[in-house]
Amino acid sequence: MARLPIRVTGGAAAVGAGLRFAFGTLSVLPVRVTRWDRPTAGRAMLAAPLVGLVLGLLAAGLGAGLSELGAGPLLAAVTSVAALAALTRGLHLDGLADVADGLGSNKPPAAALKIMKASDIGPFGVLVLVLVLFAQVAALAQAFAVGPHLGGFGVLVAAVTGRGALLRGCTAGTPSARPDGLGATVAGTVPASRALSAGLVTLTALGTGAWCVGGGGAGGLRLAVGALLALASGLICAAVLLTHCVRRFGGITGDVLGAMVETASTAALVLWVLFAGS
């Protein structure tokens, strides 16, 4: 079902409501959502990369701390991935599994959406979850093996890129597959110009952060390029998934958005480790 574009405007109170919506729906942080409407949802999705930054810092700090204490790169990687899952109640992983089952069923849109809404996880969902989690852990373990700071920043890149994918998933013109639910609330709420601006801010922040982690100079430039390519690859993979889901289901759902987050995060980690893990 198509939605009219939402103009995201408002003062400090409106911005605050959007931030509460973002952190209240995308994390387990104790934030009370005070408004649940489409304009607020648009502001919340614009703030999604900020949520990724906060969650990424928490998970990266835990993983890097364990690595510094000598826990080993594999344990640091597993802990970081588990922390991100815990900080989101496994919401995005659940969406990934549901979308995998819906797409794997090869059924018409209505039947596929019904499968996705079921509480159980089918064989396609289990297989995709296992492969994605293994890929994330393997990439992070390689980065942590080089240094705690590189592994920790990889966690941050993955978390921010994953939530940045929500900007594309909720851009104006993106339809909702259902008339209700989270997908219907956020679909089409982010003006394309605002999504582009938020994306550029995210890109600049990650590139600058990677340059600092690399100590500046040639090493910093190499990591900055790696971070930017990781962000770009993650967003491209998520966009491909979005296009396929809109074609198959008729629009987005909350599960599709969750699958986009995990897809973008995984692709970003794979690219990051090529620069940081060698």
C-alpha cells in the first residue's frame, strides 16, 4: 500500500519525540515512547544511525575490553555480536529469519506474509541466521586478532551501517506490504533529501573516526577508505534486498527492515575486515 511522503519538520519537542521513538523501538534502552505517529516515525528513522552509534559503542567497548584483557579475538567477536543482539532484543535477527522464510517459501505475497508473521522459524530462517552470525563473528574475530581498536571499530561500523540502511528502507515512495504494523507506520516517512543528508553525515563521521583509529597518515587514510567502502557495500546490499522484497511482498514490513539491518551490517563487516584484518 503506497503512502504519501511525510514532511519531517518540527521544533525541539518534535525532535525529542523522534529520538525517543528511535531508541524506544530500535533498542532495549529504557526510553519511553511518547508519540506514535508517522511524522514522529520519520524523525526516528532519520536518527537511526545515531542509535547505531550508541549501541555500537556499547558493544565495541565490551568486545575491545575483553580483547585487551587477553580473552582472545574469537571470544571478543562473539561477545560483541551477542551484545548487539541483546541490545536490540534480537529484533533484527528475528526479522532476517522471517524474511528468509517468506522468500524461501516461494509462495504468493499474501501467503508469504502470513509465513513471516508466524511465531516459529522455518528451515530457511535457521540456515540464514546461522550463516549470517558465523560471517559476522568470523569477520570480527579477524579484526580483533589484529588489534582491539580495529575489532571495536568494526563493531561500530557494522552497527551504524545497519541502522543507516533504515533510511533507505523508509524513504518516501517506499510502500508498506500491510496496512498496519511497524512497517506501515514508518514506510515512506523519510524525505529523500533528508535521507541523503543523514547519509552524508554518517559517511563523514565513520570516515573521520576510521582515520583517527588508524593514527592519521597513510594508515588512517587506508582505514578511512575501508570504512567508507564498508558503509557503501552494506547500504547497496540492503537496497538490493529491499528491491527484491518490495517486488515479492508488495512493500516493506518491520521484518524486512530488520533483515536490511542485518544484511547491511554483515556486508559492512566483510568489507571492513579486508582493510583492517590483513
